[in-house]
Amino acid sequence: MRYIPTIGLEIHAELKTRSKMFCSCLNDPLQKDANTNVCPICMGHPGTLPVANKDAITNVIKVGLALDCAIAPFSKFDRKNYFYPDLPKGYQISQYDLPLCEHGKLRVFDRQIQIRRIHLEEDTARSQHQTDKTFSLVDFNRAGVPLMELVTEPDIQSSQEASEFARQLQTILRYLQVSDADMEKGQMRVEANISIRPERQKEFGTKVEVKNLNSFRSVEQAIEFEIARQTESLVKGQQIRQETHGWNELKGETFLQREKESAHDYRYFPEPDIPPMKFSKEEIEALRACLPELPQARKDRFQREFNLTQKEADALVKNKDMGEYFEQVVSELGPLEKDQLRIRTKLSVNYMLSDLQGYLQATGTGVQDSHFLVTAENFAELINLIADNKISSAAAKSVLKEMLRTGADPDHIIEERGLHQISDAAQIEQIAKEIIQNNPKALEDYKKGKGNALQFFVGQMMAKTKGSLNPETSREIVARVLTSL
């Protein structure tokens, strides 16, 4: 029997505001000194009154607009009542029946994943469990940090769709500059609700919630493991129980945290200390007008305007700053005929997604960082030098490394190192003859039909000239010289 998985996601993201959600404390949950960014409000002292952070509310509405949600004209905050040491008030200020955003969607691969709601709440404190002690410590720097929660409908069909949804949401949050959404730092957290059912059964199966998924890889692996575990249980005739599981990264498996015998009763009721919120059509449209170009729109435009492949556009759009740097480079290539611009644009993409991207990943640098020294103008100049056959591709890689190290102009580096490409055929032929004469064994190998001998000669020519030859031209000339011997 074939089983169909049904997956829904709950994604939390810490919002990037100056202050916390309901007080003026600094919003810096990663503060190393515990209990530094705290006050009577976020510590839950009696008699204190919360004041809602307008920027946090605006940020959530922007996310809703970016995801094609309906924005509530009337919304409010609610108290979610439960006891836990990281919740000093004994309740969390959240939203229950009137969230800020509802009924959105996000295209993942070729399907629209439906979004049930996006609401705003405050984050809890961070518990620090002492393995060798009989007590736990609580750091309240995170308590009261504005937290967005997005809930999808249960219509995700695979682990790949789930992780791609999370990736795209992270990119959108960064484009909107409402959250850094760094999963390793806990700024974006994913929970997955997973169930399976027989192929012909319409009713959903019993769901299992998996918490604490802090990477896209974990999202995929946890869902795949849980689908396999539930399938094996049903095949054996066992019943799936509604449970909450954690994810063990080292073992690559989920583990039981608690059973859910019945739904939680959080005794929600409207927050009496914060007035309800109203949003006019004019206010909502003003926010819509402020939205930047979103990732999908930019990707479509890059493919259309610059003739990029989907893979190339994806790679450039994934990082907002890299996409903007790419456009700056293209604009600096100069007034060119259409075919020339297309060739040089493609060349720019190749160098950006290989050499430049490799450097950025290795050094943890971004193209907008102050210590990134290669201007768009200089990068475009390097591309033009390559396209005009002024330097070889091997020399270009060396020049780019020096540009990244010093920020120097490519012309200056080429002149200083003598890297101008040798284009005189007679000079190249003379170099080929010298290399052949100095390597009699390789010549003998070539005469015996060993194919790698030709490549050896080309490599020696490139080494002798420090990469100042065009490899294809060198291959043609050395082959001609060898044939004449």
C-alpha cells in the first residue's frame, strides 16, 4: 500500500527592530551577558504596562503583503496562558483569532503552498539547563523580543518542498530587511507537523509535531525520517499517536518529547492592556508601495533581461546584495552591442558564481561589507579585459585574487606583473618549439599516441608565460608544430 505524506510548517522569525515588542529594552537576544537587556516590563513585574512596537507590527504586515496575504483591517493581541520558567508573566502576549495576516501563498517549485496565517507575539526567555546541577538558569535577554509566526496549511507534500519553502521565506525576510533569519543563531526556527495516510484515504492521518529544526538540512532529514517511521508503524499494524518529537542531529532521528493526549487549553482572552489595532486601506497600500522588488520578481527579470538560466538567476537572487552587485557590474560594462553585452554578462555571472562566490564563502564576507574591496567598476573592467583577449582566463583568476586582497585596479595589477596576454602567433610558436625541445620524453609519448602529452605541452607553455597565453590558441599552435616534426 502506498502512503501519502501531509506536511504543515510553523515558522518563527525574530524581527529586526531596535527595541523589544512591548518595552524599550534593546532588542539583542544574542547579548552574551545574561539578563542585561531587561526591565520590569519584559521581566513581568506586577503593575507594569506594555506598549506595542509599531515597527514590529509594520514588519509583519510587509511580510504578509509580500506573501499575498489578506491584511486584517482590525486586529488585537491576546494572552496565551501557560506556566513555564522562561515565561515570567505566566502568559505570553500573542494573537489568537484575529491575526494580522491570513490566506497567503508562496510558489515553491511549481506549486502554490497556502499560508494559513501570520501573527505577532513576544519571544520567551532562554533556558540554560545545567547537566551536572539540579537547577536550570534563565536568561531574559530574549524575553519580549518581537517574534513573527507563520503557519502554512497542511498541503506540503515532501521534505524537499518543506525545506525550499523555508529557504524562500528566509530570502524574503532578508529582502524586506525585517529579520536576519539566521537559523544557526536561532533567529528563524522551524517546526514541522507530519502525518501520512493511505493513498485513497481522504482524511488526514494523526500528526506528529517535530520541534527544534535549526537548519534546512535538518528540516529535510527530520521529515524524511518521520515519514519512514510512521510508514513502518502502519505497515506493522501499529497506531500513530499524536506526539511532539525532537530532532537528534547526531543520530539522524526524531525522539519522543511528550505525548499529546488532548489539545492544550491556553485560555486565550483579549489582552486588556493593549488597545485593538485598525488599519485603513490607505495605510496598507502605502506599505505595499514601499515593498522592494521581491526575490521571485527579480529572478524572473534576471532571466528575461540578462538571458540567465534558472540556476544562475536562483544563485544571484538568493543573496540580495549579490544580486544588486551583479546589476552594478553589468551597468559598468559600458555601451555595447546587444550580442557583446550578452557575452560579457554571461562571463560576469561565471566569475561571480565561481571565483568570487568561493572567496566570499571562504572568508565569510559580503559584497556590501566595508572590507570587500572590489568595486563594481573594477570587476566590470576585469570582465572587459578578459572578453577583449587582453588577459587569459588563468591570468584573470590571479588578478581577481589580488583585487580581492588589495582592491587595486586590474590594469595596474596586469601591468605590474606583466600579465598581458601574448597574442603574436610567431611568439607563441617560438615558445611552443622551446617547450617541445626541452621535453624529449613528452615528445616521444606524443609520437606513441599518448593523448595527455599534448595537454602537458600546453600546461608547460602556460606555466612558462605565467598564464599569459590563451589555452585554446596555445593548443592549436603546439599541435601544428608537433605535426610538422
